[in-house]
Amino acid sequence: MVLPNTDYYGYDLDTYALGISFSACRNACLTDSRCKGFGYRLDGKGQCYPKSFLLNGFHMPNTPQIMHIKIPKELKRATDGFKQEVGKGGFGTVYNGVLDDERVVAVKRLDGILQGDAEFWAEVSVIGNINHRNLVKLWGFCADNEHKLLVYEYLENGSLNRLLFSSDGELGLEQRYNIALGTAKGLSYLHEECLEWVLHCDVKPQNILLDDHLEPKVADFGMSKLFKDIHGIRDIQGIGFSKARGTSGYMAPEWMMNLKINAKADVYSYGIVLLELLSGKSASILVSALAKEYNECNQLALCVTEKIREEGLEEVLDPRLLGELDKKKLERLMKVALLCVQDDRSARPAMSKVVELLLENDE
């Protein structure tokens, strides 16, 4: 992949050289497993800048340098057909899988982004330092006015949405439980453990990606909201937004009530994802079916509770799970899901508590 007038500040390898040809620079990068890409100056001086990481990317309109990011042709051909649209809201994001010698990456284009440059750079600098096994890793980025590019690791099994709701999807209870637990750990890290607390604001199956072992990684948090106001002061009461963020069906009630938003909004969305994991139905289908069945029920948690009370837990479950019932795990998942989708956000647990509840009796 070629990025003109671009550099990634720092991380130059010790094979940096002057007075060499472009082909020599290219070959030096291709034969060095540490090299993730290289910059080459087009000013006749033969300056070669191999990079060990693609962080701190920036556009240099007056500098004749081209950045080349390493993508083997055979692996590019294998992934050319992979395009996964991650939600219709936000920034019209599209992931395209490509691979370098050691890790797969996904190139995420943010064309037409409305976010200000100052906020973009502030958030990228924080997200670039976030490192958790259940969060998709940002490897690099580039920005040229309204055109912005983020480079993330690529997850082989795509989104949870694709596997969970497809007719040939093969997700057993143990796999779904581990997905629920890993997602909770990733969100707990964002909310409570990383240097700058982050609200995701769009937790849904499309933004939960799965690796080759079905380990979940929360994605698309690069444009989420830092849990601090514009003066850099952390406000435990929440954040004020000029407009609602998220996807219909997953948004907590407080978004519609003009309340300050805190981490409990992500908890609600996570609870909806748990109900989807248990039922095998998308949020919209699940809510629509329950609304028809219980006309007087206007709270999702109450509707599901009433359904279970009248007909039993099995009537709520995905039929694909009925052959491998582990009643304790199913009840635990349902208990957590119903706690998370309470209309009263003070009744919802923190994500760290969700992790504790899911790990109960596992030792």
C-alpha cells in the first residue's frame, strides 16, 4: 500500500540509509522481519527510512516522500474479497483485510469525517497506547485534511454479527460464553483501567471481531468519547453530547432523555448483545417479537423476565443451544444480561462487576 507525502515519526530501524536506490530500500524492508513499511525520499538523495512500527503518522504536503506499507501479493489476493461494513452510523467505515509478514491488519477509511482535527489527534494518541487482548489493536494511521486512515489488526473470523445470525453459524454455548466474557473484559479495561477512560458508545455484534480462536476483540472504539470534558477534567457524572451516538436497538434509554452519558450506556448495549447471544436473534427482531407478545410491557428486561417466568428459559434460547444445555452458565448469562438492560442505569452493574459475575464458580 502506497501513501504519498506521508511519514510515521520515529521507529526508524538501524538499517536507515542514505544514497541507496529505491529497489535496494524496498528489498531491505522485504528481507527484514522487523520492517513494517518504509519511507523513501524522492529528492535524489536516496534516503531510506525502514519502520519497525506504523505509529504517529502524519501528512507532509511539501515533502517528496512516499511511504510503502508491506503487503505480500499472495495474501492481498486472498483478502481482496473481504469487505466488512462495520455499522451504518458513525463514519461509514469499511474494513479491508490485508496482511504483512507477521500480523494481519485492517485498513479503515474515515472519508468525510466531521470530527475536528484537534479531537482526532487527541483521541488517536490515546487509542494508540491502548493495549488489551480483547481490544482491536491500532497499528498506524494517516490524516490528510478530511481524508483519514486508520490501520488496525485484522481478525480472521470477522464480526460476531456474521457468525451469530447466519444460518450456518457454529457458535456453541462455551464459545458464546467466552465471547461474552472477553467482550466484558475489553469494555472494563476501557471504562476503568486504561490511562484515559473511554466510552465506546456503539457496542454491538458488528463491532465485536473474532480471531481464529474465536477470541473477541472490541473494535471501532477509535472514534469513541474520552471520559473527560473539553478541559481535561474527569467528570464522574458523565459526558454531555450534542446528539445521540450509537445504533438503534442498542442505545440506552438515557440517550433519549437528554441526560449526561456515562459508562452505564455501554453496559446497556452490552446487555443487548448478551440477549442476542442467548436468543440467536438480532435486537430488533427480539424486541419486536416480545412487544407483540406482551403489549403492556415497555421494558425489555421485564418482557424477557415475564417470558421466562411463563414459558421457561428454553423458550428464549437459540434452538441451536438446546442440545448442549449447561443450565448454570445459561442462567448466569441471562442474569447478567437482564441486570445490564435495566432502564434505571443505577441498577446496572459496572463492567468490572460483569466480569466478576461471569467468572463466578469457574475456579
